[in-house]
Amino acid sequence: MTDTNLHQPNDRPALAPPPWQAEGGLRITRVRTILTAPEKITLVVVKIETSEPGLYGLGCATFTQRARAVAEAIDSFLAPQLVGRDPADITDIASSLLVSSYWRHGPVLGNALSGIDMALWDIKGKQAGLPVWQLLGGRCRVAVPVYTHASGRDAAEVEDAVRAYVEEGYGYVRCQVAIPGASTYGAPAASAPASEGSAARRFRSLTPQAWDPEAYLRAVPALFDRLRTNLGPELHLLHDVHERLNPIQALRLAKELEPYHLFFLEDLLAPEDLGWLPTIRGQCATPLAIGELFTNPAEYLPLIRDRLIDFVRCHISAIGGLTPAWRLASAAELFGIRTAWHGPGDVSPIGHAANLALDLAAPNFGIQELHRFNQAAMDVFPGCPTVRDGHLWPSDAPGLGVDLDEKLAARFPPVEPLVNDGWTRTRLPDGTVQRP
């Protein structure tokens, strides 16, 4: 017999107010999304308005590859469940919305929940007259050290870029080098040298600018040998593999980089290959940062429990926002694992402010990725976090400390087409799709 009530969400209110919510008091009156692209990267912002005039919160829901899907999830499904609620009930709202669609997690829902979650924290901070990092227990450090990105068409260009950042006061630098004639993550394209000769062309690539993992495995250890030789042991160096190696290749690279004492090696394995981590961990001491593609905090549990990584490295809006990220940081602290939140250009300044709040308050903070916003972004988002001397410095502004100029934001419409994923379609020489 068929249960006619199975998965029939419209026969009752999707989210009834909790039994403790009394009549009156502050209420959510409107929830909406705003899409803007001041740096030609589509950002998704959530604005929650309240019954108190002028009191609103802003959150980051940026999933730039599926921006309109996130906006639709918020505007059509989550917003109606929030109107009339008390914005103080952050934990209950986060828990209720997570299960309201029955199926849980994933990048669209995670980012939608994040925009709401961060906006509610922003409201709470403004009500209290305190920055969010104070609400999390106050600061653990004076300022937050960050790492920036150096890249080049060859090792010499990378070294020059690193030296320039050191002169600016940076002590942590991620280093990426191009592979001539091949598609390379995080580095400018470099044409194949004319001196390659016939020996290098015996196996002809069937795909233009194909990703060449063997050439990469030769180039990266040579890059770090040069950097350590010429720059000394004090500078903290990082590198991002971006999941582009198979497990044996990954193990080989981690072992070959061990003598150069990286601060961490990022995303050495794809999520599908994490079963290889115990083998890698057992053979080398290169520190590992993993998790940029995680969308469920529970994905971290075996990695934390078995101490298979050194840094929690996730896009906090993808896992649902500040609330789950704070809990994840606390769990990792018990196992001696540090945080290194994802901080690229497809995290809005509001999301970067949430990262900063977590960084200031977490005892087990490790490092923060920096994105230096252009002037247009800083104009659209007044209060955008700023950096000096290789550190992000907190402000005492209530809430997350970042506002949004909606009129100016409208002058930077979403980038069309929104599916800007050419870089995810990397191919091997034989034409096979390679993970990013």
C-alpha cells in the first residue's frame, strides 16, 4: 500500500515557529538575495531585514558556478520559512532549515544556508553592539597571518614574485609554476619551448594544452629546491595540487617535497581517493590541508579522528556557514588539527569577514588564504577586510563589519553565462577529463 503522505511537504507549514517563541519582539520581515560581480566573479549575498528599522544582516551564499540555483533556493524555499521568526534563534533556524528539504547538504543547499546563517550572526552582533568575533569568545591573537599567491611561467618568475611579496611583509606564500605547453592550475600559461626536440614529442598529445602530470611532477620539486636554496629556510611556502594527481603520483610528490619543509600541501587527493591518506601519512611528514570540496562537515570526521590531515581547509559557505564551521574548528582542536579556511575571489567580502571572525577566535587557527579585493569590490562592500604587513587586522564594527551598497552593486551585474567552469574541464593528453 502506498503512503500518500510520503514526501508531501505542502500539507502542513514547512517550518512552524518554535514553541518558545512568544508573541511580539523582534522578527524577520524579509529575506532576499543580491547578485553582484565587481570583480567579474558572481557573488551571492543574502540580506535579512527585521522589524526594527535599519536593523538587517548580510551573509555570503556564493557558489559562483551555480549562483542562480542558490538564489532560487533561498528566495523560493528558505525565505518563506524565515519571515516571522526571531533572528536570535540561529541554532534552531540552522537545524530546521537543514532538514526542511529532507535531503541534506550539497553545495547549493550549503551555500543557501550559509547566507542565512551569516546574516543572522551579523544581526546578533549589531544587536549586541559587538563584532562577531567577540560573540565567539573574543580574540586569541593580535591579527591574522595570511598567505598570498605567487605564480610564474617558470621558476625564476615565481621566485621574483615571492621576493616581491616578502618585501611587502608576507611570511607565507603559495607557489605555483606553469608547465610549458600544458594547462596548469594557479599559474599563467607558458608555451612549450622550441628546444623540446623530437624526444619530448614521441608521445604526442591528442588534446591542445592538455594537463601533463609527469611534467608537473618534475617541475614542482625543482621549483621548491630553487626557492629554498635562494630564499632560505625561514619563509613559509605552500603549494596547491588541486586534486590533479592519482594516488601514487600524489604519494610521490608528497615524499619528494618533504625536504623543502612546506607549511602545507593543499588538496593532494581528490575526495574520492581519501582512502589513500593513511598510506601517504605513513610514508612522509609533509603537512596536508584538505577539504575545499567538502559540503558536509561530517566528511571531516574520519580525517580528524585518525589525524590524517594537519589543516581543515573548506569553503565555509559550502558547509552551511559560520555556525557549522565554528563547531568543526572546535572538533578539530581536540585532535591538534588547525584551520585554513578557503579564501578565494569567489568568497564575498562578507564571507572573508566571517573567516576573519573564526580566525581571531579559534585557538587552533593555522593560516588564512588572502584575496586582495579591487577598488570596485571595496566600494560595493564598505568595511571590506584589509591587510597590512602580511596580516588581516580586525575592526570593532558590530556584526561582521561589512556593509553592501545596493545601488552600486547593481552597476556590476552577474557575469553571464553564469556557468563559468572552463577551468574544471581540464583533459589529459588522451582526452580524458581530469579532475580540477
